Amino acid sequence: MTSIDQRPLGSPFSATSTAQDVTAGLDLSATSAVVTGGYSGLGLETTCALAAAGARVIVPARRPDMARSALANVKGCEVIPMDLTDLASVRAAAAHIRDSLTRLDLLMAVAGVMATPERRVGPGWEGQLAANHFGHFALACELYPLLAAADGARVVVNSSAGHTLTDIRWHDPHFRTGYDKWLAYGQAKTANALFAVHLDSLGHGDGVRAFSLHPGKIITGLQREMALEEQIDRGWVDEHGNVIATDFKTPSQGAATGLWAATSPLLNDLGGLYLEDCDVAAISGPEAPMDDGGVRAYAIDPDAAARLWDLSIAATGTAPITR
């Protein structure tokens, strides 16, 4: 990926396109996919769209019973236990997937948390960085041999416009000096974007391409740890929890960009890019408002991506990807 690639391609889809619009007419019957968080919100929309197009979908779930209930009527879907904040659980899930598949065409990293109270996991990691980044990092590395065995695998990572809140806090990534739930979220979303940049750099020789994306503003279970009063104050919902903001998408519209990233031929021979509204995003200026769209230069910087990769290997003990 180069900065010249980080510009819109003229996609036939848009911010209003739905999951069904993007996958209409696709035959994914020869496709295998893993969708984290694939049983609620955007993940559920993603799973249903892929399965409806014929894909075999594996859904790792922190709450497998709830996932099986949500996906009971979805054909071609298997649920396995996995907790992204528990590396032993991630590795056990990856081992199961390696035993089940000979190749993996799509890894969709949709699961995430947002603006949570301070939470320490593992060896004292900040919880949002662990759930949103470290868990997906370890899973992708564990599944890399299956991705490399596919013919043109894609890894799609849900980032967010929230990445504009902060670069990686290299001096204090785990907020030892004071916690801010929104900065912690922003850092985790920047990490998601940088992860895709370096994974693509390492994997493109094996045909593995990676993308990150902003799905748009959508009310889903992602807001479950935000008080209703805070969502009202932000103008998102009314006192009954009904969405009143005019710039919010439906869950199906929110899932569309990830599905476009997974399937669009316009992205053939490209990778490491940040996407939004079913197209490649432009680079935004350092003072541009979050809601104006685009990606900050620091979130697609290859040197920062390599630095975060090394930090993530050291933190998780994950074996480096080698070709």
C-alpha cells in the first residue's frame, strides 16, 4: 500500500448500500469464512449475508449458546467458543479451525468493544486494546497458514472513525497513568487500521490482502456499556432509545463496507487500505472533524504499523509470520 492508493476508486456502492446490495448475485459456495462477533449487530448481518451467498461460516463466540440461538436458522454456519481477551481461548479456537479447514478465504474481524469502563485483562492489558486488537492479532497469526493456502484470501478488520481520537500512545498504551475510555477506544481503532497495513505488507506475497474500515455510525450492542443518558446527550437516541440522529446507518448498511472489502473485484491487487462507505477513504487532515470521514495519516503509516506489529508479538507471545 502507498498513500497514492488511499483514495476513492469510484465504487458502484455508497453509504446507503446494504449488505444485500453488495452480495447480490455472488456465489460464495466455495468460500470459507471466519467472522468474529458474527452473532450480533454488524457481525450477524455479515454472517447472514455470507451464508446466504453460499459461504461456509465459522463464528467464534464468547457466548456460544447465545450465538447458536441467534444463528439457529442460518445454514452453513458453525459456532465455536472463543474469548478475544483470553489468548489461550483464541489459540484453542484457532486450533479447532485449523482442524476443520484446509484453507481460509475470509477472516472478518468484526467483534469489538467501545468506551468501556476501565478493565484489565491478561497480564494487566487495557481491555479495549486487548479485545479489539491483541485478540484479533493473535487469531490472524494463528490462522495465517490457512489464509496463505487460499487463492487470494482477504482479512477485513473493523476499525472506526474513532481512530481520529488518538494515535497509538507509545509512551503508555495501557493507560497506566490515568484511564480515558474514549482515548482507549480511539487507540484500539488506530491499532486495527495499523494491523491491516502490516499484515498486508507481510502477506501480499502469499496472496493474503488485508483491509481496515469504518462501518459508519450504527446503534448496535457495541454501545451496551454506555449509559442511555450519554447517548441522549450525544444526540444519538431519544429517551426511549430510538435512534434520532440523521447520519446513522442501519446494521445492514453498516455491514456493507466489510462485505464489499471481502468480495469486491475493485480491490484485487490492492491492500493495506482503510475503507468507508463501500469505497477507499481519502486521507484526512489532522484537524478534520471525525464526522467528515477519511483516515488520519498516522493510522496507515507503514513504520508505525511495523512498530505496533513488533509490540503485539512481544505482548502476546505470538510466533512471527514467515513465508
